[in-house]
Amino acid sequence: TKLKSAVQLQDLLDATRMLVPRTRPGRESDSDPKDLEHAEKLRQVKAVIEEVL
């Protein structure tokens, strides 16, 4: 069902968030390609979830 897949996607989002390294204040994380890649993946996951909901 749609609700079940939405719950699974929310779990996926939570899991993805845990994979993203916490950016520490003062760190130049914006210029770090890995951090940018993580941010882009998070945006994609979020977009998918919003489509389903």
C-alpha cells in the first residue's frame, strides 16, 4: 500500500541521515566533495519521499 511504502521511505531517510557526517562548526565542509555528494543524495531521497506522500 501507499502508506506502507511511505513508512519504508521514512525509515530509509532516517538511515540515510545517519550516514551523513555531522558537519562541525568552522569546518570548511561545503568545499568537501563527499559532503556535497551526501547532501545531493539526501535531496534525491527527500524528493522521492515527497512524491510518494
